[in-house]
Amino acid sequence: MLQKIRWFVILSGLLVVVVVAFQNQEPVDLNLLFFRGEYPLTLLLLATSAISFVVGSLMTALRIRSRAKTAELKAKAARSDKSRLPSSTGHETNSAESSPSATSPMDNTTSELANQEAT
């Protein structure tokens, strides 16, 4: 359903750009860096819209890639934290100590430091 809404919005926006562009066909002067001349407003509006779409798509792709990389790094850090946790020493523990929600990695690190200081 969300995909259909997205396509509707994209096609509606494209239709508006095309209608506005083709209703403005008079030539206009363009002085932009090295480009100087008289161009139809239709061409300029369509070119500007196309460039804006490409830049927006690239920025969105970069943001998605950055978020995926961040999530991957967080997952990797979580896996390495789990591998550094002390393994069971053969002592029996009650169910509250063995449940993951009862202790946090910070508690385990604190208890490791306390054990090292005691020895």
C-alpha cells in the first residue's frame, strides 16, 4: 500500500512539473558561470527538475548506505562484546543471574574488574 502511495506522489509531482514547464515556453536569458544564452523556459525547468531529482536520489542513497554501515558496526560491536563476556566457570547460578535481562554487559565488566583487583 505504501508503495502505491509513493508511486502516486512521484507521478503526480512529475505531471505537475511537465504541465508547468510546457505552459512556460517563452525564451529566457541564462547567465550561469560559463553558460550564456537564450534558452526556452521549458528546457530550463525540466533540466532543473531532473538535476534536483538526481541530487536528491544520490543524497538519499548515501544516507541509506551510512545508516546500514552504522547498523553493521553496531552489530559487530555487540557480537564482539558478547564474545568477551566470561564463560561459565562451572558454578551454579540462579535463573535471575543467567537471564540476559538481569545483567547488562556493563555489570559484567564491573564484576570482571572487581575480580581482577581481588586477585
